[in-house]
Amino acid sequence: MNGVKAYLLRLVLCGFLISLGTALLRGKRAGKIVALCGGCLMILTALRPLLQVDLSALPDLITGLTQSERQELAREKNEAILRRLVEEQTVRWLEQQAAELKLSATFTVTAEETEDGLWVPTRIAVSGRWTQEQREALQEKIERELALPPIRQQWEGG
């Protein structure tokens, strides 16, 4: 409440100062100059509290989120997009490798974030039809290229 009182007191004193200045200068031209300067002073005094407002802390009128909340939401969306991209690209690579080996399979990849903030595939589920040689060849490629040991590869079918 003290802030509101101080604000109103400043406005009243500013208005009093402007009135006093225009009363002392009775000339037409001088009175207009004092009125103009006084008006500018009154505007600055009235709008000064608005300059101290942290606009980033105010919620957005459309979303109702603050800037930090919007940034967190954007970060989460970016993380989900990166994860999905890594999983999709890994599935495409696996499909290419399977096509080269003439192996019929579908792949499901799970990616996780590393300590460095990178998304890497951590689990692969393979289902379909293949021979033992095809499976071993693809397992070896997955282990060599993606650094995923057979324990992180789930094979269903055969």
C-alpha cells in the first residue's frame, strides 16, 4: 500500500509543480513551453512504474504461460522431436540393412538421452522371418554400427 501512496503523492506533487510553473510564467509563449515540459514530466512520472515491470515474468495473453514456462515447454517438445527423429532414422537404417541381407522384419527402436544431451538408440525389437545366418549378420552390424550388444536386441520370429 505504501507504494501506491508514494505513486499518488508523486503525481500530485508533479501536478502542483506544473501549476506553479505556469502561474509564475504568465507569457503566452513561456506558458506553452512550461505546459509542454510539465506534460512530459507528468507522463514520465505516471509511466515510471511500468518501466520497472519484468515483462518476461508476466503470462502470455494467448497461452497464459510465462516466458520460463514457454521455454520449458519448447525444450520438452524439442526433446521429443529429437528422440523421434533418432528412432525413425535408426529404423530406416535397420530396414536398409535388412533389405541388403534379404531379411523380412519390422523394427522398433527405443532411444534415450545420454549425459551429454544426445539421443542414442538403446533398445531394438526385431520381429519377422530370417535364417540364423541373416540374424547373426544383422546382429553383428547392429553391435558394430550402433554399439548395441545382443542383450539390448530383442528378436521375435525366425
